[in-house]
Amino acid sequence: MFDWLFPKREPDPTVRDVLRRIESLEFEWNDWYGKFRRLYAQMSRRAEREEAREIPLEASRTDDPSQLHLIDRQAKIQAEILSRRNHAVSR
């Protein structure tokens, strides 16, 4: 109704540039965030499939309580690390 009394002004060129840059950054951020979410989901699914393939065998596990929560692959790696540490200490 009062448009004729208060005409809309175009923003300054510097303000337009800043607004354009902000929109550009928001678009880029959204793009990278989407890529990260897809990559993280893919890695999670891959880890779940890998853990599902490794069926824990209770007979092959040690009686060490710290190793009961590890899957076979993790237990093997942990044993290698501990053997290296024990070897380094015995020198």
C-alpha cells in the first residue's frame, strides 16, 4: 500500500557480493556435508558387514578378560602388539 512512499532499494554492490559469497559457502558446505555423510554411512555399513562375517569362536579365545570383547581379528592384532611390547621389554 505504501510502496510508492517507501520504494525498495537495491543493496549496495558490496552487500550483494557478501550475500552471494555467503550463499556460495552455504552451498559448498551442504555439498561437503552430504559427501561426508555418505562416506561415513558407507564405512559404517562396510564395518558391519566385516564384523558379521567374522563369527567369534569362543574356543579360540583366551581366558584373558580384557580380550573377551574383541572379535577374532582384533584379538589377533592385540596379541601381536602385546608380543612386540613383551619382546621390547625383555631386551
